[in-house]
Amino acid sequence: MTKHAFSLMIALILPIVMFCGCSSEQKKQLTLGEYKAAMESAWDKYLNSMLDFIDLIPLEENEESVRTLGENADKAEPVLEMRRQCLDDFKAIVPPEKYEELHQSLIESEDAWEYRQLELYGELFKVTSLDELKAVNLQFKEREEKLSETETGMPFTTVYLMIKAKLESEFPETENTENAVSQ
């Protein structure tokens, strides 16, 4: 009888434990204030990585630029990782319901270009000839032209700025972030 009671308890408890375990893996939807703070944090990382790339990537296409990129390859690794992390951070954010569609547009625009752009930045630091540098830069240029020609998709930065404007209309800069998070 004891075995039967124990088996019965296991049969009843196991599904509950499994259900609770599965539901704990789901991410909770953020409040508006939490969403704003999460977006600002990811955006700060994104901008910092852009500024770091500017310091590491020469503007000209010449042999000296190829050497400079090679010399900066080690410095570029943490910048590439920071950029990858901030892109992943945007994907990990679970927006409030009224921001779901706009946030999904952000993720779609990120997937459409930002990860590929990150790969191209990585390729820049591996070039060994002027021809390779020109080829990578041509890929950047072609993609930028393609983005400006399309009407259906918006660039990542444009979507982010739309979200930011909407959030700022709900949380003007005069409020401090702690008050916004608690709402």
C-alpha cells in the first residue's frame, strides 16, 4: 500500500513540477518603465560599439588602412562581442503588450541587416589586401543603397528611434527612471 500511495503522489506531483519548470523558462513581459530602461541600456551598448568601431576603422581605402585594420584586430574583438551582445539584448527584451508589434519590427530589422553588418565588421579586421578591403566596403555600400531603396523595411536605428519617441511621450525626461520602472 505504501508503494501505491508513493506512486500516486509521484503521478500527481510530477506534472505540477514539470509545468512549473517549463513556465519559469518563459520571460515575463516588462512594464513600460522596465522596457524603457532595457531599451536604453541596449542602445547605449549599441552606440558605444559604433563609437569604438569609428576609432578602429580607417576612413580611406589604401594599403595603410589594410595595415591599420590588421593592427587593430585584437582591439576589435571586444567591440565585436559588445555589439553582438547588445543585439542579443534587444532580442531578449520582452516588451509590454502595446509595444510588441513595434519591437518585433525592431527585431526583424536587426535580423535583416545588423547581424550581417557585424559579420562585415569582423571581416574588415581580417583583410590582408586592398582588394579585400574594397570588396568588404562594397558590401557595406550595396547594403546601404538597398536599404534606402526599400519601402517595406525600416532600418534598425529608425525603428529604435520610433520606439524611443513613443516611450518618451509616455515617460518625459523630467521623470526619473526609478519612478518609471516602478510604474
